[in-house]
Amino acid sequence: MTYAELFYLEEAGQGRWLVRHQITDLLAGRVVRTSEGFLLTDEDTHRTEIFPSMDDALRGLYALA
């Protein structure tokens, strides 16, 4: 299974997305576009890391799952 099979994005405003689980529809995390890259937070809004791309951020979330 890949991150694309596990998660989907829901737009949450300008430069912000909610990441949801494909099967359960539960919140898995959030991604915010910043000047430094894409900031990934987990479902409890704990900062995890800034990634250079959205794909990298979703791969990072997949690594935590």
C-alpha cells in the first residue's frame, strides 16, 4: 500500500489541506504551505516536519502511520 492509497487531501483554505484516511475518512493530519515548504502536522496538530513538496509530506505522514 502507498500513501496515495491510504490518504486523500481536502482543501481547507488558501495553502492549507486536511489529510484524511481513504477508508475511515478520519483526520490523519494537516499540511500548510509555507515560504520554506510544506509543514506537516499530525492529527493532534503536533508539528512533524517541513517538506519540499506535498508528495514528500504525504510520504512523511505515511511513514508515521
